[in-house]
Amino acid sequence: MLVAKAKQTLVAVLGGAMSMHAATVSAEYGLNLPRGVTPISRDAYDMHMLVFWVCVAIAVVVFGAMFISIVRHRKSKGVKPAQFHESTAVEIVWTIVPFLILVGMAIPATKALVAMEDTSNSDLSIKVTGYQWKWGYDYIDDGISFVSSLSTPKEQIYDQQSKGENYLLEVDNPLVVPVNKKVRLLVTANDVIHSWWVPELGMKKDAIPGFINEMWIKVEEEGTYRGQCAELCGKDHGFMPIVVVAKNDEDYGKWLMAQKTASDAEAAAAERDWSMQELMERGEKTYTTYCAACHQGNGEGVPGAFPALKGGKITTGPSSEHLNLVINGKAGTAMAAFGGQLSDVDLAAVVTYERNAWGNNTGDMVQPSEVKAAR
């Protein structure tokens, strides 16, 4: 009896919770492809609509003929079925007509596919590198590099705050491109297969370690466009958004100048010695952004998957071994190489932080100059 009552109570509670959830949550109700803001996205949309209406026309003709035949030639009206087995004329028609339809669809489809692969005469080139679980961008012509990571607060992810408008689709450093310029993207990966996908730009390209795939975009409207990694790439695959911001030439030039100024400032910062307080403050921020997803915010890791840094052998052992592991990673494990993702200052700060947080208290300080020498 007690078991039955408990089951009834559980069902009632779950039913109420589901009703409340259904009343407050609704799914995206889009029924068609986005037309997008690039020539390729519009070509894909137009091709999709062309094929759709061709299919509609075929369905109207075929099903119309079938329904008319069923109604007009039904047995109840005394209609006698025609007796024939072959018709050369009919066979010729139903061979030629589909052939012409396919050719009519193939011509614009081929033009669109050729245009998608034509990365020539680009105005600038950007290398896109997928990492677990973030994106790296290198502006090849301008010497600018940065990493783009999820910026949604952890409090929202763990339901400690209400979800923001762009929940899980916001980053700290978006990819910025000029409008009406052909941008060639060289897409690759550092660890596993990822896929760079922004629906409104009309393109998706796999990022494969050891290979470089090419694609191009030409954004014709200023704005912010959001996408995600579209290839299952590990436990935080769902936390790997893409944000592209398209600016006019003047604003893009200002952004470019600001990035170069920040890059010069970072280079200058790597030349001086940092205090323990400075390293700990920056190290905590770097750790939260790049390391906490695996090793947890409290440094306790995940048993059997990600080792604990709190009281761990690496974080309490020789600092040179710790630094080497962070820079180069460890083959055959989930420990990525951060030497290509983080600056000398960030690497020095995060190693210092890990060696002095959560009660480790080694007192060790790693300076950017040591990182530079260890690379």
C-alpha cells in the first residue's frame, strides 16, 4: 500500500513539473532554411526552394492524375479497363521528361557547388583551429591571433541564474570580419574532428587534425551571427559556440588597430616580472576559462577521467615538469597542449595559480620569461 501511494505521489509530482515546463518552454518553430546574409547562403536557399517547388509540381501532376483516374474510372460506374501492355510513346515521355527535370536542377546546383569551393581572389585569410572545446583564429595577413571560448556564466549552466538571451551561444572573443569582403577560412583542428558551422553564413566545414579545409564567406550585412560546432567532439561539445561579428570598413579598421595594440601590450607584459598577486589573479581567470571544465573549479578533477590538481603530483612536484605538461600536453590522454592557445603570460599565470590554489601553497612563481625559454 505504501509503495502504491509513493508511486502515485511521484507520478503527480512529475506530471506537475512537466506541465510547468511545457508552459514555460517552447521549441524553435522555424519550418524552412534561413536565407542568410552571404551569396552562398542565398544560392543554397534558392536551390532548395527550386527543388521544393519542382517536387510540388510533380506531386500535383502525379497524384492529380491518379485521383482523377480513380474517381472517373471506378468499377461502380461500369467502366471497362483498357487492355494494353506496351506504349512506346508513353515510355519515351516518362524517360525524357524526368531527364529534362534532372538536368534543369543539376545546372544551378553545379554552379552553386563550384562557387562554394572557389576561394580565389579573397580579400583576407583567417585560419580557424578547433580545440577541445574552443576555437582559435589567426588573421594570417595581419599577424593577430586569439582564442574564442564560451562566455556563458557557470551560474546559468548550473541553473543558479536565469538563462540569458544567447544562452550557450556567446563567446569572449568573437570572429570579426569586414562586410562585403571575401574572407577565406582555412579550417583545421588540434585534437579531434570538429565542424565550423554558422547557419546564416550558409557554410559548414569539418575541422580535421592534420588537414586544412577551405571555405569562404562574404557577409553583406552588418550584425552578429551565431553558430556551433556541428561534430560530436567530446564531453563539452555542446559548449563550443561560434560568434561572427560583421563590421563596416571603418569599425573593422578600429577593431583591427585595437587588437594590434592589445597584442603589443601583451608582448610587452611578457618581458617583465609579475608579482604573485598579479599571477594569481590572472591565473584564476585563465584556469576558469580553459581548465575548470575538466579539472573542476575546485581542482578536484573527475576520478577516472581527469586527475585532481588539488594536492596532485604534477601541481606539487617540480614546476618545470608542470609547465612542460601544460605547454605540450600529454599524448594519449585528454590533456591538450596549451602552448599554441595561450600567451606566455597566461601560461605563467595559470601554472602559478595551480601550484598555489586549493591549499597547494608551494610558493612557486613562474614568470613569462620561463615560459618563453621552455617553449
